[in-house]
Amino acid sequence: MSRKVKGEAEAGEALSAMQESLDSARQLVERTRSLLAGETAYDEGEMAMIAAHAAANPPREADPEPPAE
């Protein structure tokens, strides 16, 4: 009986691993299509890094405006 449970658990883990692989492949295909279409594609990590960099380095104003009278 324990062999059957162990086999079912292994099959469930294999199925889960295959699903994760398929999801990763789908994401890769979507990203490749968008890049081939000329779009700039960023993943969540890249977006977080861009946002953090922008927050740490706000744009400078070229010519500060004189105080309003």
C-alpha cells in the first residue's frame, strides 16, 4: 500500500514540475514574440529595479524656475 501512495506522490510532483516548465515556456514564448514585434519587455524583477533606480535618482530640473512674485 505504501508503494502506491509513494508512487502517487511522485507522480503528483512530476506533474507539478511539468506544469511549472510549461508555464515558463509560455512566458518565454510570449516575451520572445513581444521582443520580435519590437516591444520592450521587462519582467517583474527588471521593473522593480527600474522603479528603485528612478526613486533613488529623481530627474534634475534643467533650469530652475525663478520664484513667483
